[in-house]
Amino acid sequence: MIFKQLFEPDSCTYTYLIGCSETGEAALIDPVLETAERDLSVLNSLGLKLTHTIDTHIHADHLSAAKRLKSLAGSMICYPAMDELQCADMGLQEGVPLKLGSIEIHPLFTPGHTNHHHAYLINTPVTSRLFTGDAMLIDGVGRTDFQSGDSATLYKTIQQKFFTLPDDTLVHPGHDYEGRWVSSIAQEKARNEHIGGGKTLDQFIEIMNNLNLPYPRKIDFAVPGNELCGECPGNVPEEFRGACARHDQG
């Protein structure tokens, strides 16, 4: 398996490149509009063809590059089937792996940050990689105070879907704001300040209720845009229109 972790600095989003060395097929997990051309350049340099884009959920902090990459590379747009997006070519659901050449990508239904959020698990003979999206970050978790979030549901997701995986499973989050790249299930169970160290549900809810985070600066255009798989809506503020102006969304 070919693997690369890519970073978009404005939203601190990680995009993950997964490639099959046997067939040359590749997928991008959580691609960002601003870095669509860069990501394609990386794929081309590795001799890979982008066949799928995979989003963990309808993002509130950036516009997905799914639609743009489909126009450039002919890739299939994949979202959780529960979102029922007409713009998606494939709906992903737990129990039905996505085959990428010799690689199997296993969707996991992981609600709490949003009600339809999915993480993705890849098992290899060497290690397992868990792409947690915004459900669990390094030493933190995704917000639950907007967009169908629910703290109790997220606690159940992490305890039952993530913390039951082998301790050496690598954790690849959707974001990091401190320059960290990767974690493990063992580390998050022990050290995650929001849910690790054996915290109870009541303790977790108390922590989540007192985060006092600011209103997401892109949510008003990112959510409707991502419901269209990354199309730029008309209400994108001038300061964020650069990527929209560069990319004809068709």
C-alpha cells in the first residue's frame, strides 16, 4: 500500500492518499478544494490514478475537493450513504468495504461529531490504520455543539468503535492544530484529555459543555457547499473566494 499524509494549513486539515501499488488505483480521504491540484500532482509523481475521493462527513470548516477532482481526474465521489447526497457516485456504509485494487477500506459508522460521520479502517499485514475524521483527534475530539453533534453519542462511538481496536492501531485524524501527525489507540486511551484515562460519560459531557469554542468561520458556506460535494455557494466571503475563483465547479 502506498500512503501519504498531506496538509492544508488554513483549516489544518489532513488529506490522506491511499494507493494500490499493484493496480495504480488511488483514493484521497477528505480532500480540500484549495489543494486539489497539489494532491493530483503528488498522485501523478507516484504514477497513481485517482479513482475515488472519500469524505468522512459533511465538513463545516472547509470545502471538499470532491467535485473539483472529479472534473479533473474522473474520480468517483464517495460519501457516507446516510447523507443521501445526489452528487455522490457511491454511498459508503459499515460492513461493505470499498475495494481499491488489493486494498480494502472498511467504513465505520461513527456518529457524534455529526450524525452520519464515518471513519475508515485499513488493515495490512504490518499495521492497521484508522482514519478518524473529526470524531477523534490527537489528544482531543471533534466538536459536538453544532451540525447534529451529540456528546453522549460521540463518547459511545469512541469507546465502542475506536477503543476496542488493537492498541497498536495507528490513528490518523482529520485535523491537528499543534503540528502532530499520528497517534495510536493506546496513546489516545491513555492520554486523550477529553476522553482518555478512563473518563466517564458524565466527565466527558462536562468537558464538552465547557469548551467555549468560537463559531466556525466557514460553516455558513462550507456546509451547503459540501452538501453539493464541494461546490462553491454564492455566499462565500471575499476572503475565501480564491479557491472558488480558480476552480470552475461546473
